[in-house]
Amino acid sequence: MIEETSKKTMDHKIQLAVEAYQFLKNTTIKERAEFMNAVADHIEALGEELLTTAHAETSLPLARLTGEKARTIGQWRSYAKAVASGIYTESRIDLAQPEKQKGDLRKYNIGIGPVLVFGASNFPFAFSTAGGDTASAIGAGCPVIVKAHPAHPKTSQIMADAITATVERSGWPEGIFSHITGTSHEIGSYLTQHKDIHAVAFTGSFNGGKALFDIANRRENPIPVFAEMGSINPVFAFEQLLEDKAENLAKEYASSLTLGVGQFCTNPGVFIALKGNHLNRFITALKKEITEIVPVNMLHKGIFDNFEKLKGIASEQSEVEIIAEVNTKINEWQGRAVVAQTTGQNFIQNPILSEEIFGPFGIIVACETSEELLQIAHQLKGQLTITVAGTAQDVRENLNLINLLKDKCGRLLFNGMPTGVEVVYAMQHGGPFPSTTDTRFTSVGPDAVKRFVRPISFQNWPDEFLPEELKDENPLQISRIVDGEVNSGSLKLETV
């Protein structure tokens, strides 16, 4: 039974976060990085209980969970390194010029305030209680209040205890991190509306993310909601590549489509190509690959039921034909891979076929002409990823289409499949609406910290009262822009 956190308790935790925010404003980037590394150490030390608990609650294989634990630890450490470098302070100094009657101006970024983080169902470690949202918010200088996902409450509590223990050992205020549980949607709504919450991070369904976005924008003081809501991640496959590698591409696509029972936000749910023998070869090979997939449990019954419902709706649309399906089934929660096929015109005319189906469902769109490919690209909604499967010659012959695709996604791939999301600076895990609510930011990689900072400028302040990041001596030894030039040294002025 999951405890429903009361409004009184939530109010208390938010007040503690408000107080902790004042504390964090006086910490340096180095101190926050040390704290983040300590959290990583604590998570690394967690034993088999974490893995076995998560396995029991999510049905995810132990090997996958072991890798995800390592990724989570890596996120805390890589984000800590980025924070300590000073890159996200964006420190700017324009020195006084008395002869021009120009004052001294210094600007840097500080944490935006208490951040509400919603745990995700499909990544119990990396996108949940101790995931990248929590790490990046604390790195930015923001206290975090986590709303645990009800699909894995025990796992969430273990991770929450690890962060809380680190807070206690560091001697930092209790409100640096809080953990809230419950199954009611009202809890998320109440927290998002609270006047002392300054930003929201969410990974999940479109309906959930959009609801939070709307609530936040109806507030007297609207706040940013950084919601990653998934997409169909289309693959545009071109003739020359299909001619050369149809069978290999079918293997790659089937593997990506069914990875993790299709429960990835970057699952390539739509495959688009021109009709012809090359596409027929791809389809023949894909049928073989799909029917050999062994079905396994989905994350929980709610996701399985929604997958079955949406799969049924898409399959029943006119001019949609099921061409491959896994028939083996051992228990009621197993997601069986399905691939359907339709025409380019039908895909263009039926918006239902452009909706995400969270699970191992793919649809092949066979287009008659290159103009249909362009029509599909024009009407695509915002995507996390789009893949161009082609040769260099394919790209040269389709530059107009590919240029258009740049407007539709956050990550544009040239070959390969999109389900691998690297936790690095150059990763963009975010795209135009409705894949996310703010296309300017990423939720993966150190740049995720950018979501939770805001600039503040100091004019004519004595050096002793400035933050460490802006003092003349540059005690943190970070790179700053001084009078328009990159400068990593001290600015101690000579006295006359």
C-alpha cells in the first residue's frame, strides 16, 4: 500500500525546500559538485537489494538494471564535473569605465528555486527519484521535491534514502531533498500549483505532461514545466541504402523497435520509404525478425493495457494491414511485437496513425512518390528523434526533405537507430512540441542543468559582497567573459 502524502506534509516539505534554497544560494559550484559526487558514491554502494527490488517492481531484467544503475551514477558524476567547471554560471564581467561614466556590471546564473521532479515509470533509476532531473537541479543550486512514481515505490524509497543520507552526512539542510508518495493525480496538481515551486521536470505521457504544463501556466506566477512526452521517432529510409542493406536494416529496426519491449521514448514507431522491390525485401526480412522476438513482461499492467488499447485502435484503421505479429504468449502482461503497413496517403490523411504507441508496435508507410515523403515531413509533429537511413548519395538527392526534418526534431540521426541516448554534452534529448514543452533544453547530458538556472546581474557592488564566481581574484578559477574576452585569470586591479 502506497502512503498518500497529506497536504500538510507537502506544505511542510516545500517550506523546508524554501529555506534550503537560501542555503544553496550561498554554496559554490565546487561545494555542490562535492555533494553530487557523494550521492553517486552512496548509490554505487547500494547492494543487491536495489536491483532485486527494482526487478520485482518493474519486470526489467537484472542486466538492464545493472547498466541503468551505472548510468545513474555516471550522470551524477558527469554533471558534477560540469557544474564544477563553471560552464553553467555563464559568468560575465564588464568592468567600470569612469571616463565613459560606465559602471561595473557582473552577471551569472543562480538556481531558479525549489524544483518538483516527477519520477518516470520506464527508468526507475536514471529518470526517476535519483535520476538526471534531480542531479541537474541540485547542481544548478535548487532544492528538489520528488513525486515518486507509484509503479516502483520501494525502489524509489531506496534511492530517496540514499540522497537523504548524503544530505545528513554533509550537514546540509533537510529541505535539499524531499520525497513524496501517493497514487492520486491531485498530489501532482497540488504541488505544481504551489506558489513556492519554481519549476517542474516530468518524463512520461503526453496527457500527463500537458496537464502539468497547463496547470503551471494558469498560476498567478507561471513557472516553466520541462516535460518530455515521447514521440513516434520516424525513420525515413531511402532507396540506395535499402537496395544495398535491406536485410541488415530490417534486423536493426526490429531490434530497436522491440528493445525493452518498446518502452523507450525514442522507440522508432514509424518506418517511411518509397514503394519498390527494395522495400519489399526489407518487409520480408522484418517479418522474419519480428516473429522470432520472444515476448516478455511490460513494466506494469497499466502500460500493458494502454499498449493493447492503442495497438487495437491503430490496427483497426482503414487501409492498415498487420504484416507481422508475435503469437507466443506466456502470461497476461507480455507485450507482443506487432508491425503494420499502410500507404503514404492513408498515413497523411489519418492523424491517428501519427500518435505514439508506447510499446513494440511499428508501422511501415509505403509512399508512391517523393512528394508524399515531403507531405509527411511537412505535417509531422515535433519529435525527439528522426532517423535518415541512407547513403551520401541519398542525402544529396533529398536535401530539401532533410532540411525540413531539421525543423521537426531535437536529434537527427544519419543511419543507426535512435534508442541509444548517450549522457554527454552534445546529446539533445528534447524536441519541438509535443515531444517536449520547451525545445530549447535537453533532459539528458550535463546541459540538462541549464533548465534550472536564471541570470542575475550585480551593478557596482563591492568585491567582498560578490559571489565567488564574480570576484576579482576568480577564486574558483573558472573561465569568464571579461569585457567581451574569455578570461580565466584574476582581475585584481593595480592601485594608483
